[in-house]
Amino acid sequence: MEQSREPRMEPGAGPGVGQSVEPSAERNASAPTTRPQASPAAHPTARPSARTSAKAAAGFAALAAIGPATWGTTYVTTTELLPPDRPLLAAALRALPAGLILLALTRRLPSGDWWWKAAVLGILNFGAFFPLLFFGAYHLPGGVASTISAVMPLLVAGFGIGVLKVRPTRRTLLAGLVGVAGVALLVLRGSATVDLAGIVAMLTATTLMALAVVLSKRWGRPEGVSLLALTGWQLTVGGLVLAPIALTAEGLPDHFTGANVVGYTYLGIIGTALAYALWFRGIERLPASSVSFLGLANPVVATLAGLVILGQTLTVWQVAGLVLVLGSVVLGQSRSKAPRA
């Protein structure tokens, strides 16, 4: 899972630029705007534009999925390249440098109520999510840790009812249950050791991320503010919260190896700044429920990374789980003409 979102919303963010997302906006986030109908002769391009809109939605989904796919490599990166037993330091060094770089590039600070909104999203997406994520990565096998995130679509559906006033469709709920079933099967790895504290940490992290997706969809993006600037605000807030805690509780290693530098650089630039910008754009342009299913690319990539890099093996049941997870992603992207979630 490794975790922002997203305006008109964008891969991961919310509705139109600078506007809050109302329930109607959520329903129409990825659908063509309804206009007074004219005769077919007067508007011969009506149908092609609908097809174009569907292709555009597929494009946004593909780009947004790059984020979760990249996060799926976090677990291998953490165990193979980073110093051991420093989850808070890993979280701080992943968020703060990336946030400061984006602030320097965009040269834009929040204004008005976006000071506290950016703070809330920054804490949910990074300040609290990252340390829980790294704790889980240190205490659970990669496949187990990442597949727990498959419950996020159901959490997003639940939060969406209260925050967006959007009721999930039966297809969404079915896809969510299929994803959870796939997770359960993927976790059944004979050689895996399951740590209860790690599971609790990952479930909490997933819950926070689901809430962040819904709030990002609800608040949208300030008018005239770029996606990179919004991402930078959140990363900086999260990093500033994490840095003093990490230095006090864990401190710095005696020295950083070349592998450590490579690991932190990869996580900060590729796995955070770029991945979250794409994720937030998806939240902005797609329904919240559709975005949440793209997060299942995370466990798939984490499982494949474990196979290729760590030499792990899959049982027949785990292969079945992998198929169910992929099916859940596809089912979660299939929407009716008037999607509700």
C-alpha cells in the first residue's frame, strides 16, 4: 500500500479544480456532463465524445494505478535496502525531502481553509500512514502486508456514505468482497509468519488512507493550484510531523550505506512524489470507489516482487487469490451508466 489523491479530482483527488465535491459531482466525476439534448443531426459527434470520455477514464485509471503498483515495491525496498528497525526514520525521510522539493518547484503555499485541510490530509496520508506502513513492512512478509490493503474499497464505500452521501452499488460491494477473498487466499503462505501487531498496523494504515481518499474527493483542489503543489503541501506536513518523532525515538544510523541512499531516494522520488501525484490525479478524475480498487495493484506487485527478488513461492490457493484480486480490480472499474459510487 504504499501512501494522496486528487481533485476535479485527479488521479486520486477529487472533483473539479478548486471546488468541493458534492454527491452529484461524485457520481458524475468520470461521466460526461449532461447537456440539453439536440437532434442527432445537429450533434453528430455525441456518441464519439462518450467513447472518448470512456477512453479518457481508462487512461486516468491506468496512470493512477502506477502509484499503488510502485508502492507494492516498498516492502522489498524496506527489507533489502533500508537500515533495520527504523520505520519512523524511513517514513520521515520518504516524506519531508519529497515535500520540500515540490514546494521549491511550485513556489505555492496554502491559503485560507486549505492550511488546515492540507494538514489533515498530510497527517492521514503521510504523518500517520507512513509509520504504520513501515511498521507493517518490518513485521510482516511483503505479500501479507500489502494484501491487507484489499479491504480499502469496502472502507471507501463506507466512508463515502457518510462523507459524500453516495451509496455504493451492488457491483462495488461484490467486487470489494471478491478482493477480500483474494487477500485471504494470498495470505495463506506456508512459510509466512503472521505478526498480530503488524496486521493491526496495516489495517489502521489502510483505514486512514481510505478516509483520505474520500476527504480528498470531497474537498477537491484549490482553484489555480497545481496537483504537484497540493501533493507538496501534504508531504511537507507529514514530514514535519514525523521528523522530530523519528529523531527522538530512533535517531540516525551510525552511517548510511550506498544501498540505504538508493532505497531512500527511490522511495522519496519515485515511490512518493511521482506515485502520489498520479494517485491524487486519479482521485480527482475518477469516482472514489473506482480509485480504491486500483489500490489492489499494490498487493499484486508486492507478491510478484517477493517471487522474483526474494525467491518466495506461491501455493495453488495463493494463485487463486491472485486471480480473485485481479478480478476484483476489473469488476470495480466496471460501472453502470449512472454510477453511484
